[in-house]
Amino acid sequence: MTMLDERSRRWQGAGGPAEWQAAWDRAREILGPVWPDGSFAYERDPDGGELADGAAGLATLLYILARETDTHPRNIDRGQIEDLVERRQGEADPDVVRRWEAQLVRLGHDLDDADDPVATRWRILRTDNSPSDDAPDWVDEDALRRWGIGALEGIRYVLSPSLRDRLDFTGGTA
């Protein structure tokens, strides 16, 4: 079992809707070829770092789209994912995340439910990693510091130029 397989099963949580399970399987299919074990060597937080948020962000968007379009996550393409990530007119990053959160609520999730694996992962993904306004000046210069909301940081990493062209959204199994 690869580190992605092992960790992503923990990030996924137990139970949840069938589409949640299928979305995670699909995220593993997409990310597995580009995230060998060595990719995890520098991850500071194995459960809430950029790789965790990237995999969970991808799985969450696959889940939302699969439920909203009544299809299997393997039928979701890169364009649909990118469309959800793009800001709408007048939106800032927090608005994008609130839009996704509203979609999860419309799909029937109580985001405070400790027994819902979708809600549990969402509470981690919506964490804003930006420093507080009263942080010391050196924080602004820390190139290793995460900035922004985990869900967006993670999915933008997954869709970044360094990975974007290596991700295969066309294959997969049911």
C-alpha cells in the first residue's frame, strides 16, 4: 500500500455516502501516479498539510459534482473541477469556499456532525492558514508558510502547472 493509499483512507474517514467513497477512490486513481511515496517526505502535517488538503479537496469537489449531476465521480472531468475552483464575478477566495460549503449543506450535510466523514473533512479543509493581522513581520517572509484556506490551497496545488498536465482525468474504473 502506498502512502497516498494509507493516508487518504484516514483522511476519507469511515462511512458516508457511496459517492463519497467513490470520490476518494477516484482521487486516488488520479493522484496515485503523480504522488509517489517520496512526495510525502516534506509534509509537515500528514493530516492537514497541503497534500492532505489537495487530495481531500479533489475528492470533495468530485463528490459535490457527482451528487449534483447524478453521475459517478469517474465521469467528472478536469474542466468541471476547474469551474468550481474559479471565482465567480465579485467573489474572493472565502466566497468560493462558502459556495462549496453551501453545496455540501444542500446535499444534506450538517457540517457540525462529528459522525459525518464529509463534514469532518470539510471542517479541516475550511481552515484558514493565513497569519493573523498581529503576526510579526517575519511571517510575511516565510516562504514555507501556508497562506489561505486549506481547501483552495490544496486544490490549487493539485491543479498547478507542476501537476496539472500529469493528471489523468480520462481513465479510471468504477
